[in-house]
Amino acid sequence: MADFDVIILGAGPGGYVCAIRAAQLGLKVGVVEGRETLGGTCLNVGCIPSKALLHATHSLHEVHENFERMGLMGAAPTVDWARMQAYKADVVTGNTRGIEFLFKKNKISWLKGWGTIPAPGQVKVGDEVHSAKKIVIATGSETASLPGVTVDEKVVVTSTGALCLPQIPRSMVVIGAGVIGLELGSVYARLGAQVTVVEYLDAITPGMDAEVAKSLERILKKQGLKFVLGAAVRKVEATPSGATVTWAPKKTGVEASLSADVVLVATGRKPYTAGLGLEALGVEMLPRGQVRVDAQFQTSVPGIHAIGDAIAGPMLAHKAEDEGMALAEILAGNHGHVNYDVIPGVIYTTPEVAAVGKTEEALKAEGRAYRVGKFPFMGNARAKAVFQAEGFVKILADAATDRVLGAHIIGPAAGDMIHEICVAMEFGASAQDLALTCHAHPTYSEAVREAALACGDGAIHA
């Protein structure tokens, strides 16, 4: 008899969601996790603590920029960095304890420690070997390294170190203009740091709709961030007061440099699978270090599955969660499925940016005929009332069928509004379906309806 029906390595969003769903379906589940708390990178040193700091610093921005405009007078608050850090820690603790409660509620065994897979059907944690009918690799990812850059998590930091700096830096260089770099760069810019973002590509937010990327760059520049685009970082050198970043524009190759108190390396992430024993087992890997899986999330070794950042696809917590639930269904003998065409992506700057489906650039490359429906938040009464009228909603619909192919939002609550379009796309809806759906007034979501109307005869308020 096996100790468990399923043993999952990793208690991040993919692993813990897979565990809970599998337990709900009647399976005996064990989860291997070596951290002191559950939740993985996302809950402990990623998504959740960064959102706490983004919220706190956005509130500070509102005090300085908009309170007097609303008749809220008085001295602006000062920043107590230690208390802000304590607030962030409380948010993390509340979430990680919530996962621990759910484990107990669903009778999931937490196998504390770091695990290896010595053989199919076996997981070793410390000196103990547990058996399982099925094994799931949900070990997530780690920060990708950059040649010429040594991270010490004090002066040269990853997102982990950037979340708990001992003091607010006067200046910061961010290497990488993706989601992590822009979010954390925004945090420290609002706190008064001079932030310069250096990006290898010629535009920020690689892979995002080009029009949205240009708009976001313009708005972030107004907020104080500086950008050096199309530049390759050559080296980062420690100095008595911080570090110096040297880069060279790809077009000219002429080196330039900038000193800062802190350098944040935000050049992406890579799968974390080292030390599991996969090579000895003969588990097939992809060229970029992901575990190769089939449509059932099974690796080349029967009985061993993988999900989340450890396999191909966008490194997003909710993508891992979807895969975790789908795999749990499969392991319980049911049908599990993930629609990879309808996985939203969000950047939690102010304004937020959210996207799902195809970009205009992708549709053009495919040679597909499409229509664009676009509506600016300047025409949305709710957005104007709260000083967040920058940005727009863009919906892309098939020219022949009107089926929604993608959507891109830059504006207030974009990360929440995108899900209306996700549901529409999941059910194969047309832009007209969105346009004919009553939306409450005054809400930000009215901009979605107006953009859908613009795919047809035209928006009302534009």
C-alpha cells in the first residue's frame, strides 16, 4: 500500500491548489515544502507582499497628489518604513496561515523539508522515504541570473531582497522592464527614490500590446521613472555607497554608466528543478530548462507529473493554479483541461495593465482580419471622478464572426475588469454580446461595454 495517492513537491499556488482539489476529490495527499510557511514564492516573497507595498505607496501618492483636490486638507503623512514592512509581513502571514488552515481542513499532510525523487513512486524528505501512486512536481521558479552581475540581496538584489530593504534608497537602477521591475520600481519611485529602468529590448513589457506598452511608458515617465531602452547591461560593480551599472546601447555600443544605492535585477525567472533527481530518473527536459509534459501533465516517466513554472508556458500563479486543478481532476479519474488561450496577465502599477488573448501584433503576423474597438477612460465618469482617466480599453474581434480574440486594458481596476472578457472568450462570445450586456453605472466596467460597442457602430460616450 502506498503512503499517499499523490505527493506534491512544492506548496506554491500550483502545488497547494492541486493538493486541495485532489483532497476534495477523495485522494490522500501529501505536500513536500521546505519553507517555514506554505504558499511558495508568490505568497511569501512575490505576488502578495509586492501588492501590499503597491497599495501602501499608491495610498501615499493619493495623499500627495489628489487629497487637496478633493478638499481633504492637512499635513501629509510621513513614511514609517519599519511599520510599512510590518504591515506587509502581516498580510503575508494572514495568507500563509490561511493555506495551513486549508491543509488541515482537507486532511493534507505537510511533509516538512526538501524532497527528492529517488525512484518512480518514491519521495524522500530528510531521512524518510514516502511512497505515492502519483508524484507531482510543482517546484516553481527562481530568479534568472545575468552575466556580469553578482546578487548579494543587499545592494544588488532580486525581487526577494527588494521587498525587504533595510531602508528606502535614494536611487535605484532596475534591470529589466517587465512586470516585476515596473511594479517594484513604481513602489520605490512613490517613496521618493530616483528610479532608472534599463531594458535590453526597445520597448517595455515584452510581449504586451505595443500601444498599451507605449501608453504605460509615457504614464510611468510622468510618475518619475526614467527609461533606458535597447541597452545591454555589461556589468554591475560594487561601490562604497552602492553599485554602478554599466550598459551599452545595442545600436551604438558606446558604454554608459549610472550609480545607485540599490540595483534590482528583474530579468525574468527560470524553472527551479535542481536537486530533485530528475536527470537520474530520465525525466525529459526542454531546452530552456522546463520539464517536458504531455496533455495530461505527465512527464516522460510514468507516474510523475509536473505543473506551473516548472513546465512550459507563462510563469503566472493563476496558470499554475489552473493546471493544479486540472491535474487533480485527471488524477482522480475525471477530465481536466486548461484553456491556454484565455489566461490573463496583469501588471499592478497605477494604472493597472491587463491583457488576455491575442495582441494586434500577433493577429497581423497571422494575417488574420480583425476589428478594433477602443474606448478611453477619459469618457468614463467613474474614472474621471477618481483622477484615473488615463488609459483605455481595447477589444479585438474577428472581422467576419465578431468573436472576441483578445483584449487589452490600461486603466483603473484593469486586473479585475479583464475577467469579464475572459468569461466572454471562454464561451466564444462576440463583441456584440458584450455590447448588448447591461453594465451598471457608474462603473469602470462601462468602458468595456463602450469598447465592445466601438467594434460595431461606435461607442456612445466617445
